[in-house]
Amino acid sequence: MTLLDAALTDWSRAQFALTAIYHWFFVPLTLGLSFIMAITETIYVKTGNEEWKKITKFWMTLFGINFAIGVATGIILEFEFGTNWSKYSWIVGDIFGAPLAVEGIFAFFLESTFIAVMFFGWEKLSKKFHLLSTWLVAFGSNLSAFWILVANAWMNYPTGMEFNPDTARSEMISFVDVALSPFAVNKFLHTISSAYIISALFVVGVSSWYLLKNRNELFAKKSILVASVFGVISSFFIILTGDGSAYQVAQKQPMKLAVMEGLYEGKEGAGLLAFGILNHSKQINDSTDPYIMKVEIPKLLSLLGYRDANAFVPGIKDLVYGNEKYGIEPAEKRIERGKKSVDALKRYKEAKANGDTATMNLALAEFKETFHDFGYAYFDRVEQLVPNIPLVFYSFHIMVALGFLFLLIFILTLWYSIKDTLQTKKWLLRIALWSIPLGYLASQLGWVVAEVGRQPWAIQNILPVFKATSHLSVGAVQTTFFLFLILFTILLTAEIRILVKQIKNGPKE
């Protein structure tokens, strides 16, 4: 890979990461707040208490502001697959495009249709039909997230497909396998759980601000009660789905798991790191201690990753240089096999063009036999297969630590809400308020772990990132990067200002 190709890849990645990061500032609040609104409106319909209607309409207003701006970044994100990643789009368009098409035709249509009914139907529809529209918006927004996350999960675990050597494209052979793979299901459940936690933190934090200001106290107390319950349930659910995600990563992406834990050398009965500081002078193949300090929970990593407390968990060194004792091939062998696969594909096409059926069939058989390592052909050094260890390691552990902090906040706000003493706990109200940005930080770090952790792959084992870019000049990508940076920053600033103004105005009496 030339320096120019490396620069193009880096800037294309940076632009896509920029768009995704800004987009994810808007999405979580949409996903979680929609269900919180549906819950509060359900209470209103059941009790007839007008206070619950006021609560619902206030959070619905904030939901609408967030949704409108979030759509813009999402559209740009999908367009970037065609502009910056045309090789990727060509190779996997038949598969990757299918869940995105389903999302647009069904889920987004459902969501966008009933949003209008939800906002403008309060005085025109019966209570029950309006409540139905609110629930449909909630299900529609989360269904949209499902199909998008299915597409993302397939990149990490390509299944339900077959590579066509004639067209050099991956073709879907089972939509069910793509949509309902264990990797996709766990990714969806874990991601929406994080979105629900952000939304619960948002509602608790904003309501805490009202209590600190001695304003709208009944509204704030009721909102905190609902959001705290929602947050506690979501927190326990994210622990459960996190366990499922860890298992899937261990089975399908062992390098990601090793990097998340800073595990250089594999071991039986591997412990889970509760806290640690990496030794940044550590190299993959030396004997230096990988940690300056660490606190470890014995055997828990083996249990989470392999459902066996004494199971062997491969480390970075094992996956790069191999481990004969545990049957782990060195990556060099996979690179050799990948080159054979690329060569077989070339011979197949040449034989087909020349009408040489015998050679064509032999080459095709060899290609199919070695295709699972096809993407390794494009690497020169085995060390290129290792993601950025410090970035993934610290992102993962900060994310986990914040997750337990949020659970504690929800439990405390719920406990004091039940005792009706929350308003006197000024320290807790201030922590709840400042936990709002921490929720977004934890969720963004989760995406860093997911996406940086699978580098250098655009599609696991099939397509490296640097082979997926479009034929663009580096200058063009740099220009659009800074244009998007300015545009998205303006949008995010506008949303925050509008939200803050609306919050300061408070719910309408």
C-alpha cells in the first residue's frame, strides 16, 4: 500500500467516523425517549391524570427536535458508502443494501408516518388511537435501528452469503441467516440498551435540574420515577446483552477480545481485567509485562468468552504468530492461503475467458477451498492484523466503568423517589444532571470498541479497509471532511441550544 493509498484510507475512515459519531449523538435519544413517551402516555390513558399528559407532551417536543436533526446526518452517512467506499459497495451491495432497503421501506415509513399522527392528533383522535400511534413510533424507530445494526453486524460476521467469482460480488443466499445471526441479534439488543440508558439519563438529568431550581416539581418527580425504573431495567439488560456480545466476539473475533483486554499471551482460566494501565512500551513478541498495574477477576474472561472457567483464551501473540499447542495457525499461513485464493480467482477468470473448462474447474475448487482467508492476501506483515490496542483497551474499560456508575445513579434516584426524599439530595441531583454527557461518552466509546476493534477489516477476513475505498483524491476527501465537520457542528450546536431553550421554558401548564 502506497503512502497516497494510506492517506486516502485514513481520511475516508476519518470522514465516515466523523459522520457516524455526530449521527449517534441524535439516534440514542430517539430510540429511548420514544418508549419513555409511550410509557407516560399509557399511564395517562389508564389514569386520566392530566399531569401525565403534560409530561408526555413535553418529552415529545424534545423528541421531535432531536429526530428532525438526526435524520439529516443519517442520510449523509448512507450516501458515503457510494461516494467514499464504492469498492466496498460493489462487493457487498447485494447483501449490505438489503437490510438498509427494508429499513427504508418498512421501518422508517412506519416511524415517519405515525410521527405526524402522534404530534398533531392529540385533540383529533381518541386517547387509545393516539396512544397506539405513539407506540408505533417507538417500535418503528427501534425497528429502523435493527435493520441498520443487522447490516453492521454482517460486516463483523459475514454469513448467509456466497462469493460469486464471475462478478466478484458477495451474493445473499439466506436473508434469515443475515438478519437473525447470533452476532446481529446480540449487537442490536446491546446497542439499543445503551440508547435506552442515555435516554433515561437525559430524562433523570433534566428533571433533576428542575428540582434543583425548585420548578415543576410534580412533573420532575414523576418523570424521574419512570425514567429511573426504565434505566434500572435497561442497565441490567445491557449487562445481560454484554455477556452475549462478549461470547460472540470471543467465537467470531478473537483478536478484538484480546485487544479489549490487553491480553498479549493466551492462557487457560484467563481473568477479566477490572482495572489496568497498559505498558505502552510492550511489543507483541517480547517478554515485557503488558501492564503497569492491574486488578483482575480470576477466570471470568474464560467463563464469559467460552462458558468454561478453565478454557484457553488466545492472546494477541497467539493469533499473530500461532500457538501449536492449542491448534492456532500463525497469521502468516492465512496470508499464504489468501494469496492462493486470489491467484486461483485470477486463474479461474483467465481459464474461463480461454474456454479451458478443466483448468477453470480446478481453479474454482481451489478458490472455494481457500476463500475464507481471501482478505489476508492483501497484507504484507502479520502485525498489520492488530488493531490499535490502547484505544480499544481504554475505550472498553471506561465504557464498562461508566455503565456501572449509571446503574448506581438509577438505583439511588429510584430509591429516593420512592421515599419522596430525592429533592433533598442535592448532591445526587447534580450528579444526575452531569451524567447526561457521560452517557453519550460511554455509548460513543462502545462504538470505538466495536469499529476500531475489528480493524483492519471492512468485512471480517474478506475485505481489508484499504481495499474498500473509492478512487478519490485525498484533497477531495479532506475538503468534504472539514465541510461536514462545520455542518455537523452547526447542527449539533443548534439542537443543543433549542433543547436548552425548550427545557428552560419548561412544560406547558
